[in-house]
Amino acid sequence: MYNLNRNDLEDILKLVNFCMTHIKKGTLDSKHLLSEMLEVFRSYDAEFFPPNQSLNGVDMSNSFCIKEEKTDLLKYVNYYWRYDPLYSAQFSLKPVNRVFKTDDVIPYPQLKKLDYYQDYLKHINWFGELVIRLCTDDGFWGTMSLTRSPKQPYFNRSDVQKAELLLPYLINTYEATVFFSKINEERKVFEQWLESRPEGVILLDAEMRPICYNKKAKQMCGPLSNEKPKSLQKNPDDEIKLPKMIVEDCKSLVGSHNTKQYFSHSRIINTKSRDRFYIKYTLVNQPGKDIILPYCIVHINGLSKRDDETGVVLPKDYGLSKREEAIAQYTSSGLTNKEIGEKLGISTFTVQTHLRNIFEKTGINTRSQLANLVK
């Protein structure tokens, strides 16, 4: 049974609210949390040992305190941990108790007789400790140590009970922080990849709202909306403005999609400023619990004339080789694979391989679409 008074419950509620706020944000300043713990448990100092990258133990090199000098903490990390009577209980991978106090391990009179106390704890004005192990069967999230000075009362059973009630919220806070940290890292990698793409890319949700896009897509949406270049420079940090024709194309695609998980369509758009763009729309059905949510991915490529005798028009950034451009030209002229092979001195099988590569690079599926593209 818990034996806590009203002040104890108010202290717990204060920290629970703190934890819930940071769980929602997915961020946490451990020093801020330690400062709150210091106040709630009326401690002299507080120390935190964060988890290692594998989440199966502590990273002592990155530990920190609120008051203790860094040099004193390094003395513990480099030497005094060997003589700490709480060390095994504090850092064991499978602790017997996740919350305990000093005299649960060693009586205070006995602690005072140790060289560890005389040489280290007494120097930093520490005596009693309340240790909180943030660990579950799934991982280890760190160890907190709240300390009191010799002039303060010892930690008691009520302090342990308060910490036990707070433990799930503390663990959830650190779990959420690690989870959102990984999500943000993955998002940064995705954004870097998106910006590295040679074409414009836009990802839309089912309501045709941009979820993410790269700078190239934003630049291309101006001409597609028939906006003047000067107007695009006024607010370079504004969100992307989707051209009406792209929104209509996406809605049409969503309205006509079937149960396939992957469906695409492409077209060429000519603007009033005589710019030409090859746009590919891809619909991806993401299965949810009860519904299927369609997401539309838009790829935008600028088209430019090649300065050769054929006047062939191909996307700038598709990266076709000279041989692939020649095969695309002959294909658009209506030649068969056999006729193309005879002209270029290669086998029909090689022509088919090049065509397959051309289709993959341009995102089209048929010879007629290729003919429309190069014309």
C-alpha cells in the first residue's frame, strides 16, 4: 500500500504533466527534467547516466549532474565507480529493483566508514541516494540518481513510492524522445534524397495537399501556373502553390483508381510561355486499419530541344545515353526493333534491352507514349 500525503501527490502530478507535455512534443531536455526531479524530491543534486546507442546499458562518458563539477564526475567515471557499493544495483542489466535508496543496499553507518565516502562522496557533499532505473524488457533508457547532503534527511519509503509511481511516465517520455529522434533523422535523410533528385517531386495526401516537395518542384510549379518570374521572387519562402491542372489530374487519377496498390499515368503540358513539362502521376494505396488511403506522387521534368538534325525533344534530366536517344528517335519514327537493330548494327534483343531502360528512365510504358514524348 502507498502511504503518500497530499504534497506527495501534487509533486507526482506536477512531474506527470511535465512528462505528458514532452511525450506529445517528442522532445526532452534531460537537464530540465533533472531540475524538476531535484525540486520534487527535495534533493541536493541529481545525476543522469544516459543509455548507450544499443539501449542495453549506460553511456557513462556522457553522464552529467546539476551541481557536481564535471571534474568530480570524471573522477567517478574513471576511478571511483569500482568502490561504489551501489554500482551493481545501479547499472546491472537485469536489476532486482528499478527504484531503491542507499540504505536498501548498505546501512548509512557502514557507508561512512568506507574510503569511497571519505575520499569522494564527502568531498562533493553527497550522502544518501535515490536511484531510479529507466528500463524495461525492451530496452534501457538511463539511470537517475537523486542525492541528498549529510545535513538533509535520508530518503524514505515515501520517496521510493513517489518514484515508483512516476517510473512509467519517465520511461514513456524517454521512449517517445528516442522514437521521434529516429523519425526526425529518417525524415532528414528523406529530405536530402528528395533535394538530390534531378526532377521536381511532390507528395500529396488524399485531399490533394502537399505533404512534402523539393525546391525543383516549387520552381517548376510557377511556369505551370503561368506565373511571371518576378512574382515568384517576392516570397521565396512561401509554401508551394500547386497548378490547377496538376490538382485536377490527381483528382481524376484518384477517382478512377482501382484496387491496385500502384497505378501511374503521365502526360506532357505546354505552358503559355512555351515551356514544356513531362509530368508523371503515381497513385500508391497505403493500407490502413479500416480504409485505404491514396497518396499521389507527382514527378515533373522540364523538356528541352536537342540541337541535332532530328529536332528530337527529350527530358533534360532523364540521363539517356546517346544510343538510347537514337533508339528513342527511331522508335518515335515508327521503326520496328528489327529495323532499328539493322540501322545501328545491334541485335533485336539489345534493342529491347535499351527500350526497357528508356521506359524505366522516362516513366512511360508504351512506344506510342515515347513517340509523343520525343515529338
